[in-house]
Amino acid sequence: MAGEASAVVDDKGWLYHPYFPDHWKRCPLYSLAQWVNGLAFRNIQFSDSGLPVIKIAEIKGGISGQTKFTQQTFDDAVRVRYGDLLFSWSGQPETSIDAFWWRDPEGWLNQHIFRVTPTEGIDPVFFYYLLRYLKPNFVGIARNKQTTGLGHITKRDLENLEAAYPRLPEQRAIAHILGSLDDKIELNRQMAQTLESIARAIFKSWFVDFDPVVVNALRAGNSIPDKFTKRAARYRDNPDELSLSEEIQCQFPDRFQDSELGPIPERWEIGPLKQIASLSTKTRV
């Protein structure tokens, strides 16, 4: 019997027996939570209003114009609320099968997603990071059953997959550390997104709307093309709004000239991108 059990372990390999610290208690992953699968909705159940039907698209991208809604009522077990832990068990293994926190309004859970409620003695945040830690295992298991680009994790897989957990104080300490790191990563992501938005706005102001040229033309008393008269009126009423240093401002012309694309700054030229840049085929873009 022992030899048979060892053969089963060797056959399953690391996919079903990931590494955990020796002092953690081992058990099947499935036993650590309640796993409630969503519903298979039909088109006849959808409406223009009501609660959203939460699919993997909503989990990853939020409520959008593609989201389906329903006014019908279902079992409260498949009602998703803010802060619920969700596990997508079917889809493209690398991008869809994963654990997520729901951070949007209430809705109804679609099929192929589990609403996960950890059992007593298991910290929910720790369990979230446990699922994230097992992501490579989920991907590997799903790949083994992948058809037409899709793979899945079944209840039996969750029952066969070994998990482990420490005492509750250690769980909470781990959750706090990893949660703090995630918060910092999210803050950095938001800052990068803000900086990108600022960069886009500056580029549009300088090289699409030609605001510095408009301001210089106003100062010099030169004519403003009709295309930029609204922007000229804006800066005529608020001359300091652009707030560029004189060192930068003086780099731009104070006149416009006609071109096949419409008015452009004086002495600027129109040409193909290859005149000013080259693309190396050895570098992946």
C-alpha cells in the first residue's frame, strides 16, 4: 500500500505537491474553503438593467458596456459582494485561471468562477495569497487538460492538490506583509498611470494643439490660424496658464505656416518617420 501511495505522489509530481514549510499543516486545498460555482445564464435572463452578471471579463476589467445585466433573483450563495474572493477555474491558463478580489458593485456570479469562503481558522487574505502562490500549479494542471486554448481546474483537482497553512497569527503576519507590498505596487502603478497621462497631455499640448506656438504668436502679435482661435482666446484671457519656463517656451516658433496637413509651426517639416528614426529588427518592440 505504501508503495502504491508513493507511486501516486511521484506521478502527480510538483503540480499536486508544491513546497511548503515543514511546520505548516498539510491538507487538500479543497478542504480549506467553501467553493461555490456560478450559474450558467441564458440570454433570456438578461435585461437592460438590474445587477451585473460577473464573468472573467468583469473580474479583470470591471463593469463595462459589454457587461450583461439581469433583474432576476437567484440563490444568495451566487450573489457577489464587494470584497468577495473569487477564483476563475476555466479559460486560458496563463491569463484567466487565478484568484481575484471583487472590488465593484454587487452582482451575480457566472459559471466557471468559484466564490471562495475560507473555513474557520483560515485568514481570507492569507488564503488569497496561498491561491496566488499556487498559480503555477493551476496553470500546469490546466495545460494538461487544455483544448482549443482553454483549460480548467476541477473540484477533483482541488481535492488532489496539497495545500498547507501555519497557525493563525503567522497567517495574519504573512497576509499583512504581502498585503503591504501589494498596496505599494498598486500605488506605484497608479503613479505610473498618472505620469503617463501627464506625458500624453503634454505631448498633445505641445505637438498637436501647438499651445507654445499659439502663446508665442499672441505675444508677437502674429496671426493665428482659424483652427487655433479657441485656444488663442483661452491663452489671451489666461496668459500664464501654459506655465512653461522661458527656456522651453523660446524653443518654439511664433508663427504658423500652411502645409498639406493644415497649419503647422513655422520651419517645421512634414515627412515620413524613417527620415528621423530607424527601427532595428533585432529589437523586439
